[in-house]
Amino acid sequence: MSPLWLLLDRVVTSGNLTFIDADGRARTYGDNTGPQVVVRLHDKPVEWRIALDPGLAIAEAFMDARLNLEQGSVYEFLELLIRNTQRTGPPGSARLLDRMRYATRWARQYNPVGRAARNASHHYDIPPEIYDLFLDPDWQYSCAYFPHENVDLAEAQRAKKRHIAAKLRVSPGQDVLDIGSGWGGLGLSLAQLADARVTGITLSNEQLRRARERAKKMGLDSQVRFELRDYRKVEEKFDRIVSVGMFEHVGVNHYQEFFNQVYKLLKDDGVALLHSIGRSDTPGITNPFIEKYIFPGGYIPSLSEVIPAIERAGLVVADIEILRLHYAHTLRAWRDAFMARRDEAKRLMGERFCRMWEFYLAGSELAFRYQGMMVFQIQLIKQVDALPLTRDYMVEDERRLEAIEAGGGQRPRLAGT
């Protein structure tokens, strides 16, 4: 019997999964509950590869059309596998590979300046039209903030920016550093809503080009400047520092270096905010498919890996908020939008890219629903009296910013002034 069939016999105890091998033989697994998923394999070698390294081989087989879904979606297939492995645990070969990957993760997460730039370019310097297919109009490529589940993606991304601005407690004329500024949306919003002066840094040429174009078009290029610069190369001091969706690219080897630099660049009475994906369990490894094809050099940390580096840098944790299912909702919206315009993506990048991207968006959403992924926002200060005694100011400023955005308010003052 094929090692893959033996593996599936042990792992898949619930659901409704049918595998058809390269010879046309079908075997069904599970307890016949839930949506039916029918998978066809097109050659024998892929059976062995999946049995030995399912975390990577399933993704690669789907990308290369050596594995096809004849019934059901990629999302349903992965959900079935994930929910079953939560009960039975991963197979022995996968556990062994995971231990080996953990033991060598320092090498893959070694991200000096040059390598960090290449890693960023791998993901972000693709044709920008791809991102236009599924992101909101502001091109926010990080977890949105859903005050309630009926909010659409564009409003949830605006709410995320207001939420961050309120935690930063930005006031007019302050200098803000945005580490990993993306396509410029957050920096431009901080300038518009809070009249701040913003410096945004990125390692992506494509992001830099678009961010500068947007600033010029909005008449904010004298107030918001974007630069192609590594965070380790910044020397100026700032009143506020923010980093959204960039820390996942730092690498566990460089956490101390990152927070030491934040301490160095933050003024004594300043406030910093770190927004990053995290894991709610113990330290682990990057999913091998994500590491190889999507975010090379990336890693999702546990808080237990982050907090010690913050403490050693001399920074004070003023507040931590955990956003649990917000990224799952964000990824669902991205995947729906991408699949609705998949034909356009295929014309731009080809079928293999579309399969890769569909697998990436589906698997990432499921990670937040079932595998302990979350988003944390850590507010950092140097002086214990840099912020008010209670968190009430966050709510007050967030509401004031919402009124400004709606055209019914004035630029924000600090809460209580």
C-alpha cells in the first residue's frame, strides 16, 4: 500500500475526503461529514513527497498541477487536513522535519541589510497590478481592524489606521518614523489626520515609487517623505515610531538589534507602536511553503521571543492588545477579491502564480482560525509618564479621528487638552 494512503488512514478521521491516485484508484477517508473534497494526483513520485513532507509537498504539487481539486476548494481541502491533524498530530516524518527546521532556523532568518532587501523585493517588487486586484483602495497589506463583522474591508483598514494613530497619540508637528511603510497609506493618513511630519522607509523599490507618487499627487510630499532605507541605517530622532506588518520580516536573530534601534531613535518622551503577526503558542518555525515561496527570511514570533528583547533594550511596555480573528476576516476578503479577478492575475503572472497565491491566502486564513496565529500591538515608551494613566485617551482620540475623517471634526488635540 502507498505510504500516502497509510498516512491518510491515520490522520483523516473526520470529514469527507477522496484521493484518486495516478492509476485512477480512489480511496475515501473520514466519517462522511462536511463538504466533499475530491483530490486527484497525477504522478507516483508526488505521493511519496506528500507522505514525507506534507507541509511543503502538498503546496508544490498544487502549484505545479500535479495535485488537482476535482470537487471542493483549496480552502476546504486545507481546512479538512488542519482540523484532523489538530486531533491526531502531524505524521512522524513531518515532526522530524520540523525539528530539523527549528534547529536551523537561525540560518534562514539571518537577515543582514543586503539579504533583507532581496527578501523584500521577492514579495513586493512584483507587478503592482496584482495587489490592485485584492487590496483595499489604500493598498493596506496588513491586518485590518473590524469594530464589528459587518464592516467592509476598506472601512476596516481605515479603522486600523485610526486605532494605531490613537495609540501613538500623535499631535500636530510631531516627527513620525514609519518602519516598513509599504505603499504609503499609513504615513499619508497620519499627515492628513494629525498634521504630523512622517518619514516612511521601505526596502521595496516598487513600494517606494508608488508611495512617492501618492504623496506628490496628494500635495503631501513636503510633509511626508519616503525613502529606500533599512531601519538599521536611520540616525534621526523621532517623537513617534510605528511599524506595521514589517516585524515579521526581521528574523528572530535580529530582534535585539531591532529594539535597540527603536530605543536609539525614539525621543525620551516618545511613543512607539509595533503591529505584527504573532503566534499564541510557543516558538516554532515558518511554514516551509511560506518561507520558500512567499516570505523568505520571515518568521512569526511568540510574545515570549519578543518581550525579552524589548526589556533588554530598555523600553517599557505600556500596552499590549491581541487581535484574534481580525486577520482571518482580512484574508477572507482578500481571497474573495483575488478569486473574483483570478483571470486578470493569470494574464499578468500565469497559472502557477495564481495557484500559489490562492494556496497562500487560503492557508494563511486557516492559520488564524485554527493554528494559533494572531496579531499583537505593543505600545512602547521610555518614560513611565509619557502617556496618561488610563487607556481612555485611546478611545477618545479614535472617535475624534473618525469624526475628522468623516469631515465633521477638527484635527486632533491630545486627549484631555
